[in-house]
Amino acid sequence: DKEYVGFAALPNQLHRKSVKKGFDFTLMVAGESGLGKSTLINSLFLTNLYEDRQVPEASARLSQTLTIERRGVEIEERGVKVKLTLVDTPGFGDSVDCSDCWLPVVKFIEEQFEQYLRDESGLNRKNIQDSRVHCCLYFISPFGRGLRPLDVAFLRAVHEKVNIIPVIGKADALLPQETQALKQKGRWGDCIEAEMSKSSPDLEKGKESIPFAVVGSCEVVRDGRNRPVRGRRYSWGTVEVENPHHCDFLNLRRMLVQTHLQDLKEVTHDLLYEGYRARCLQSLAR
Ligand code: GDP
Ligand code: MG
């Protein structure tokens, strides 16, 4: 009764050759502290990457500055190997004045392009270690009425540099109709979608789920049939992470891992990185 992330479906996306080499993928999470980013990562990949993390005290939080952390994990599932790199951005939006607190994130993303460009023109260009960020899960608060100025500023700044998948964190804080309202295009979807359509691969299929309303948990609870599942228990009942009636978690994981992983990599290379390269060349020519 092992749980699976779903990587085993990857070979369908690619040729045998690359299967032998293994897949690598770099995923970034960004958004305000406490929205469940680390918990979701643990839930998505069935790891406990962030189990030892303490929630910082409020006072520590106020002074906290943004740091960028990179962690690698190798997951093998039914003979398919994936080298996953997770980039976390603790401290995002935590400081009192955070009008441009996201600048280090943009800088980080660009630095990976810079490195790749350097490696590409180097001697060992056949074996480049690709550290570029292939996708960024951007967490939106369930407690607001939509995008905050910080969200908009960040999305504007990065949409040409990284694939963005917006998610509503801690969706169990919302009633179904509230979730729908928050998702409503009219509210703020226009903005996101305009940004996304430029940079993202064809997310058409999963589009009605975007932004994905997700719930994460590191705990195992019992479902209605007394089976152990990942979830959160409340006095009024249990929220199951992997129950599509409860949240979009499975949709998100399916899209990320099974159907779009390769797309996200290709868009990163063919579109976003190319754009960066072109901008570099232009500035050289000037
Ligand atoms: P991060 O700062 O964004 O990485 O957030 P964490 O993953 O550290 O989670 C912060 C707190 O929220 C922890 O106490 C988690 O147990 C809790 N939490 C995480 N995900 C969820 C969720 O989906 N729903 C609810 N209600 N709480 C969550
Ligand atoms: Mg965290």
C-alpha cells in the first residue's frame, strides 16, 4: 500500500534515452510565510524535507530578511529516477516594508540563467549542471480578497523569467463557495492569466483549477472508511489532502509531475532562457 507521487508516468513524456539519464527538475516555492509552502512540498513529494523547521517567533519574523535555500532530493519510483531540487524562499514578504522584498528572488532566478549561459559557452557544454528554476509555485493567501500589491508586483517581475503556477494555500480555511469566489477570473484572475499566458506552457487542461486551492499536511489521519490518509483533523471533520472533493492537491500534483514536467522544462529553456539570452546579447550590442 505504498503511496506514490506519480513520477512513474514520466516516461510517457520522454524518450527512453532520457529515462536512463534520469530527470532533474527544480521547483521554487514563494509567497508569504505560514501559508503552508513547506508542508505542501512535503505532501507533494512524500518527503519530510522540512520536518525540523520551527515556525519563527513573531518578533524574529518581523526582522527576518529573505533568504533562499536550495535542497536536493532524489526520488526513485518504479525504476524512474528524479533529481528534484527545491528552492525555498523563507522570509518572503515578512518584513514590514516589503515593497520590493522579492528582488532577491528575481536575482536568484536570473543568476541561474547567467550561470547556464556561462556554462554553455564553456568547454564542458555537454555536461552542464542545470540549476535553472523550472517552475515557481506562488502561494496566495486564503485570507485576503485576492491578489495583494505584493503579489502583483512579484508576478509582474518574474513572469518572463520563470513558469508560475499560482496556488491558494491553506484552502481548508475557505468554504467551497469562498474558494470559488477567490478563483473567479473577474476578481483577479485576469491579471494572473495575462501574466501566465505569456510565460506558461499550455496549461489549458488544468486551467479551471488555476489557481489550485491546496491543503497540505504531514499528518496521517483516518478517512471515512477508516483508511490512513494524509489530512488535517478538525472538530467538524477531516480534510483529506488527496481527496479531489476536498482540494485541488491531486490536480496540482498530476499537472506538475505527470503531465507538464517536461513542458515546464522546455518552456524554461526555449522561451524564458532564450529571452534572457536575447536580452543579454542586445545589451552587449548597445
Ligand atoms: P510556510 O512558512 O509557508 O513554509 O508554512 P509551513 O508549511 O511551515 O506551515 C505553517 C503552519 O501552517 C504549520 O503549523 C502547518 O502545520 C500549517 N499548515 C500547513 N499547511 C496547511 C494547510 O493546508 N491548512 C492548514 N489549516 N494549515 C496548514
Ligand atoms: Mg517554509
